[in-house]
Amino acid sequence: MRLFAILLSSLLLSLNTLGQPVSTASDLEHGGQIESKYDGFSHETIATLKKMKVTCASTKGNWKDSCVNLSASLHWPGIQLDYVRYARIRLIFETKDWDQRHPLDQRELSVVADGETIRLGRMGLVSQNVDTLMSEVLEVTLPYKTFKQIALAQVVEMKVGKSVFELREKNLWALRDLNNRVMAKR
């Protein structure tokens, strides 16, 4: 009975720490924040790279005077960190020009990782706000193997419709840091 109580206490303590932002020395290097938590409703552990700026200049295509931000998450079934069920990438486009949205036929995401083109398909619209600043959030779900290929690449360029941009070194460090949260099977 005493052993059961000790095991239960340690499990509850580990669950409690999953909800806290995890800060490491690498957070200071790439500037991104990674948070891990357990979602009891969907019965999965989620590690999320919070919204991180990619660029506010040099976007090619129809996105002039705009900013592009990146967010990513890894989803593990249950309370474990060695098998990732799937990954998600969110791109947040912000501009002062309200006409710079991505219509349905311009939401195909292609990624070039170290010269290899990966077609990830149509991104779904998560939200679209039209206030003083037009903000559009697009999301795609992808296999972990593909996420890992993108995270470990030296050069990554993304294209959504006519918008083309390259991830900065800090973005790639943050994606690698998120990928490092996966524990290797022993």
C-alpha cells in the first residue's frame, strides 16, 4: 500500500510539472517558448512552441508590409514522450492590408527542406481577425517523421499560395528544441 501511495504521488507530481513552461538554456538562444502539458480530455501530452516571429520583411509574393509568425506542436498519446502521434504547424499572417488574405485555393503548403520539396496539402483556417490589423491563422497536421525532417534541415523555405518565406536560424533552433522533447526508446 505504501509503494502504491509513493507511485501515485510521483505520478501526480510529474503531471503537475507538465503544465509548467519548460525553460532551458536553449530557450535563450532561439528566443522561443516551449510549453508542455497533459490534456485530460483528449488524453494526450502536448508540447507547443509558442508563436514566434519568422519575418516582417522580405516576404515574397502578395504579402507586402506583413509579418509571418510560426507555432508548432507535438502530440503524444497518453502520458509518455517516446511516440509522437502527429505534429501541427501554424502560420500566422499579419498585415495592415485587409485584402491580403489567403483564399481557399491559395492555402496549399509546400516546404523545401534542404532542397527537397515536401507538399503538406491544404492548410485549414483556424481564425481570421479583421481589426486595425488583419490576422489570419492557418494550420496543417503532419506526420512526426515529416516534422522531424523539417526541424533537422539546415535551410527551410515555406510557400502558402503566393507567400514565400524562409525560416530564420532561430526558428530552426526552436523547432529542433521542440523535437528534442521526444525521448528515444531504449
